Amino acid sequence: MATRDTNSSANNQDLINSLVLAATAADRINLLTASDFVYDFNEPPPGDSVTTGLGGHTVKADRKLFPALIGTGVSMTLGFLGPCGFNTPHVHPRSSQINVVVEGQLKTQFVAENGVQPIFNTLNKFQMTVFPQGSLHTEFTPTMRALLTKAQWNPTCDPAVFVAGFASEDPGVEQAAQSLFELDEQVVQADLGVDTLNGESIEDFKNKLPANVALFVEQCLKTCNIDQDATPNQGTAPGAPSSAGGRGSSHGRP
């Protein structure tokens, strides 16, 4: 079988359909070339592989972007967080997650469900934690622990890099705040327990929500000497976009 360029099978719906419908695992493997089993995070394919916010970016590999994953039950995301950046609180509806720090330091927090204790930890390089399926969690990078209740963060002004592994080819992701404000305005108002928000103010607040990789609180920005309005420096991290300004998507990964 002829070879294909790395990542060239991404988003190939005909190939994806054939892999899903293959009668056996052997048939599935025979539909692929050797290069189809390599995913290049340095040059991620077009589509929704990269999610960018003011605080950094993530690069994911799921069954749509890396069809060789079909039938394996796994997927992966790389996260690149700048100083004061964090991956806003979110859940993965179809998978647990293991999270390994490969550069820098992160503090991690998650809440699995109502009525259970929140779990707080600090991860140094090459240390790992796990987030149970459906638990609310996040990655984070400011300097002050007391400023956060449910998140992961890097407590220094240095960037951090993490690898997230999933027990699903399609783990999905849902950002907590962004999804809340997708509901009817009266539901949002009742859930927040306030009566001072109207439709216009709720819509205005919704539009100001950051992407899932955001910059954190003012104190951290001051401590790390970061201009909140400046375009972040993505450096040479794999998958880094050439221009990273703006809110970016709020429904990318990890």
C-alpha cells in the first residue's frame, strides 16, 4: 500500500467510515499505511486540533484527527500554558484523564461530584495525577494558591507543559462557565442566586468569558509582569499558532 504524509489521514471521513465498519482489527490495520500510525504534534492538522487562548494553547489527537486511534480506546492532548495561563474548569463526559507534567510545575484540583472532598495537589516535572470521568478540573499557572478553588496551575512565572491521556478515542470536553451561560437567561439567573442580571447583562457577561486557555487574575499578571492586552508569546511550542490573540475557541480540549 502506498504511504501517506504524516497527519494526511486527519479528517478523512471516507477512511474513518471504513475503519469504523471494518469487520476485524486486522482489516482495520490493513486499511492504514505505516505513516498513518504517526501523529505529529509539531504540525497539527487543520480543523479543531489546536485551541488557543490568551494564556496558552492545547493540541489534541482524537479519532477524527488521528484515525489510527479508532478501535484503540485512547486519545491524547498536549497543553502549553504560559505564566498566569490556565485551562478553565471543564469536564470530559466520556473519559477519565491522566495528566503528566513534562515541563514546569502545575497545581491540580478537581471535584468529582456533589458531597465529596475537593482534591488539591502540586505536580512537578514528570509527576502525574488522574481526573475521574466527568469530574470538574482545570490546569492553571499563577503565583498565588489562595486565588483558586478548583483548578490546575503553575505556581511560578515560568511556562508549563502537560500531557493528557484519555481512556476514550473521543473524550469530549465541556467548559463549565461557558456552558452555564448557554442556558436560558432565567435559568442562569436562578442558578447564580441573583436578581440583578437581565438578558442584556447576561449576554454581555457571556461574551466576556475567556477561551478555555485563559489568563488568570490581576495579581498574577502584575507579579509576572504580563500585559493582559498584549498578544501572548507562544514561543516554539509544538502546534503554536503564528498569531494567538483573541478569545479562541471555548470548546477545544483538555
